[in-house]
Amino acid sequence: MITRNFSLLLGTAFILATALLSPSFLLATMNEKIEISSDANGRLMLEKRQAEGMIAREDRIFIEKDGETKVVFESEGRAVEQVLQADFDGNGSNEMLIVMELGGSADLRELSLLQLKDGKYQQIWEATGFSAGKISLSDQDSDGCPEVVIEYFTDDTPPKEARAIYSLKNGQMTLLKTTLTDKAG
């Protein structure tokens, strides 16, 4: 009786392990394509990808036009959370702000700003280490162009809520101001 129950237990464990480790289980809903925007330049797409058996994400942003695909950005292990498009510098062309989650218990974010130069998107700014929080766009200095507003928690003990505002001027992303609140996180 004990041998039969043990064999049944081993058989069940084998079936469960086989199901959990199968490629279809590991890739279940991690590969999806999302349209970000569409215009005369084509469809800007976000593809969320996770390699079989891996924790890290390999997301990418690309443009589809006339049956061709042109990769604009690859996340290199980070998970793309948001893609925000706006004309940050008032030159008539939209830049692309990519917000990524770095993973881990600190819930850190990384931001990357891409600008269209000579027909190709190029990274012109990167910021990392913002703990959780919210990223939004808003014209904070009344110049008609949106700034990047980052609400996050500091490394203080206890953590404090903070707000950083960045602006793109003369081709450079600069910190306009940082404010701390008295609230604990």
C-alpha cells in the first residue's frame, strides 16, 4: 500500500513538473504586441517578450511600415512599463520617453529619452534609481513644452515622498527642481 501511494505521488509530481516546465507554460502570456501610436511614419509598437525559462524581459519598441519592421529600442532585461511621446523641446518632432521596471524588491525605475535625429531614434538621456512612484508629463515652467515629472520615494529611513522635474532645453535634459514632502513612505 505504501509503495503504491509513493508511486502515485511520484507520478503526479512528474506530470506536474512536466506541465510547469513546458515551453507553452513558460511563455503563456509574456509575448504580446501593443500599438503605441500610428501616423504617416508607420505604427509604433511595443513587443513585450520573455525568453523561455528566463525571468528577465527582452521588450522592444519598433516601427512597422509597408511590411517592414525597424527596431527603435531594446530593453536588455528591463520591463517596459510606459512609452510616452511628446515634443519636449518644441522643435515639432516628438521625443519618446521609455519608462522601465528594473525588478527586485526596491521596485526601481529607469527612464530613457529617445530623440529622432537624421531619421533614427537616438538615446539622449537616461536616469535610473527612482523607487516606485509615478512618471507623468506636464508643462511645469509655462514654456509650452511638457516636462518629465517623477514622483518617487527617497532612500531615507523612513522613506520620504519626493518629486523631481526634468526639462529638455538646448538638447540637454536638466533637473529643474526636486521637492521633498514630510510624508513617510
